[in-house]
Amino acid sequence: MSSVENMWKIILIFVILIVILVILYWRTQRQLKELKWAKKSQSSRYGKMTEQFLPFLEDYPYDPQNFRFLGTPVDGIQFEKDKILFIEFKTADSQMSGRQKEIKELVDNKKVEFEEHRIM
């Protein structure tokens, strides 16, 4: 074999290795992205499940029997004799969503009303 033939074989092997590495990298990135999504989804489900039990913790300042879980846009409503509270549970560095901030602003501006609708 000539040195030119050997050089072409080496180049071909090199190209094949690069293609294999690119494919492996792409598949690994896709799997990592799927894992991150699954972890976030699982975390969200765990959070929704946990929020239903938080009013029963010892540190909760109100009677848990008067708490009604909503889930969205706020976690729940606490019905006390002298007030009604919208409750949102947060952990660590989590922040209120835009919709939750809008609801808080409506409450702060006393834009909360009660209506009765009769169905006949």
C-alpha cells in the first residue's frame, strides 16, 4: 500500500470517529434535556401534593380545618371569623408568578368583592 492510501484510510477513520462523537454528544444532550424536564415536572407535582398538607403543620398559624386548597392561581383560601386570606406557600427562593402578584395587588387595593348568583 502506498502512503497516500494509508493517509486516506486514516482520514476516513478520523471522519467516522468525529461523526460517531457528534452523534453521541447529540444523544447525550437530548437525554439530559429530557431528564431536566422530567425532574422539573416531578418537582412541580411534588409541590402541588405537598401544598395540600402544609396547613396541617405545627407552624401554620391558622386552623387547618378552615383552609380550602385551590392549587392555582393561589394555593388556597383560609376562612377565619374576622378575615379571609389568600394563601400562597413558597419554599427556598421561589417567587410569586405574575398572576399571583396581580391577585395580591387586587387584594391590597381592596378590589375583592362577594357576589351571590342564583340558579333557577
